[in-house]
Amino acid sequence: MSNPSPKAHLVRLAAVLVGVLVVFLIIKQMVVPDSWNYEEWYREGALALNASEPLAYGGNESCAACHQETNDELAEFKHKALSCESCHGALADHVTDGVKTAAAQVDDESTWQCLNCHEARVSKPEGFPQFDKVAIKEHTEIEEGMLCLACHTPHDPTP
Amino acid sequence: MKNMKKIVEMEMPSIPDSRREFLIRLLEGTATATVLMVFGPGASAHGPETGISGSLEPAKHNYAYIIDINKCIGCGNCVRACKRENSVPADYFRTWVERYVVRADGVYVDSPNGALEGFEKLNKKFRDNIQLSRTVPKMCNHCHNPPCVQVCPVGATFKSPEGFVLVDHDYCLGCAYCVQACPYAARFINPVKHKSDKCTWCYHRVKKGKLPACVTVCPQKARLFGDLNDVESEVSKIFEKDHWMVLKPEMHTDPTCFYIGLPREVV
């Protein structure tokens, strides 16, 4: 019986290392996404994933598609710079696939939507039209629980 | 004196040699490390610093977001729109508004429910002696050099070719390293998806030619979004003439979210 080769342990070690390398490469092949970008280190498929989120807000141009008249009138109004959806809510809550599903929500039974912007706060810029709560109370004393909308048009709230 | 010099020379003959050796080795080590850093496997993984843009087409757009503090009224329209547009769960915010109150006795900051319903009036006692008060919208700064991208162990957060810092929801583990890394506290773990979540500058909207939801609804045009490569765009014009600032410049994150009229008390 001949002695085992003095280099047998090295061969075994090399075999084990090659085996580990092969397993590593197989696992790497399996877990690295196909569209992996090695330069910037991200999965390119994630861009499409992010872009596929549904839209809720359409912008004024979407509103004008049906409400062209109102949109044209607005050009002259005080609140012309405002987005329709600031007060009327998101397009997706009103229209789905071009079909009206629900009335555009606007809170016309309380004053919060007016006061949310126009109630006086020290943090608001000086030039912004804002009214102190006490002044508003005195101003609306005529009737209990009087709404701003009773006198002011929301699209063109000139005094 | 003459003797002493002789002794020194005699006793330490090897010092110049070993120093030379040491310096040569040090040089070799430094050179190797530099070569590895510049050309090594992980070199281009994380950053614009290397100047390697890779196989991507050169950026056509240079998007910027501008927030004008002197126009913001703290109405919270942006916060509500962001919540609706991106289905952000209750008590979590991709954008929020902070109210800074500067008084002689200190700086006070509040953001009740992220300013989802605006701000309550400050009480009379507190309102006196205010030196300055401003509402400051906050969000992801979409940094050129984002710390959140550097720390992600699986490459699930990244800077898109257009400059948006985005999250790959399919590969995010929810380990929250990025949440800790963000100096602007813009990230959170979405309690529904259990994934990292943040402002995307409404990537899905911008891709379809719309503005981000917060920009769309802002009644004061305090929030603007546009392309700095387009010299005719509103942001370019403002960017040129105004004294803009960024949040936490000392962090060297190089944000693309610029503030106008930012009081120095704001952090």
C-alpha cells in the first residue's frame, strides 16, 4: 500500500474552494435581479414600479376638460391662482376613467376651508389677507353660525 | 561637540534606511488603496464623487424643488394632498410643515399632526414678544449625495437617472438603516407595507408630465418644482436671482431642495 500523496490535502482544499465558488456563483446568479445596474447600484425595474403608482390629483387642466366655462371665468377672479383641487378635493375622488363617480367634495357647511388660509396667524406673511378670529366674530354678528359663503363667492371673494 | 556628532552617527546608522523603507511602504500602501478605491469593484457603487455616470444616458433634466418661506401660510394643503396622492398612512408624513417661533428665550418648533389641519393659534401670553415666526415645509431633499443610498445594504434605495431618490419596494427589507441615516428625518417605515417610505417628488406624476401633488395644490406658490436645465422655467429664474439656502449644508449632502428666505434658526 503506497503512502498518500503529500499534496493530497491541497487538492482536497482546492476542490472544496472550487465547490464553494460554484455554489456562490449559482446563488449570486439567482438573487441578483436581471435589470441590476452595476454602475449606479440599483434595479432598473424599480423605476417602472415607482412610475406605476396611480394618480389622484389631475391639476387644473384635468378639471378644465369638463368644466371649461368655470375655468375661463376663473381667469378674472381673485382666487385664480388656486388649484381647483385645493378646495374641491382630488380628481380621483370625483372621476374614474373619465366618468364621474362622485360629486367633487367641497365643505360648504362650515368656515374651516376659508379660515384654514385666512385666519390670522403670526407665522403668516404680512401681506397675506388674514383676519383675526375676534374681528370675524364681530363681522358675522348678524346671525349665529353665519358662513363666509353667505356673502362671499368662493371663486371671487371680493369684500 | 565634534565627538557627540560622531557618536550619534555611529550609534544609529540604520535609522535613515528604515525610515526610507517605511516611507516607501507607506507610499505603496497609499497607492494601492487609491487604485482600489478608484477602480475597485465597489468604487462606482455609491456616488457622484467618482464622476462615473455609467451606461445611463446623460441626465437631460436637473430637477429642483424650491420652497419660499416668505410665501408659506401653513395651511396644510400640501400635507393633505401628499397623503391622498401617495396613500400615506395616518400619523406618518412624506411632507410636513413646521412652525418656528423665535423668542428672546429660545426657538420653539411645533408641527401638530404634521400640519395636516394647519396650525392652531398661539395663546396670547406666548404670542407677545415673538421676534420671528415662520412656517417651514419639510420633505425629502433628494440629495446629490444621499446618505440613505450609501447605507442601504441591498441597493433598494437609489438615485434615479433623473435625480429622484427612490425606494425599490420589491427589494426593500425594511431594516430602517436609511431611516437613521437621513439627516432630514424624511424617511419612515410604512406601517402597512413594512417597507421604507419617503417623498418621491411624485415620480409617477412627473413621469406623466404633472407636477408633484404638493406643488399642484399650494395656494401661495410657495412650493415650486421644475428643471434647472430649462432656462425658461420658473425655478431657473428664481434660482438665478434669489439667495437660496439648503438645510444642513454642513452634512455635505448637496440637496436639490432649495429654500428661499430661510431663517437661520431653522434646522
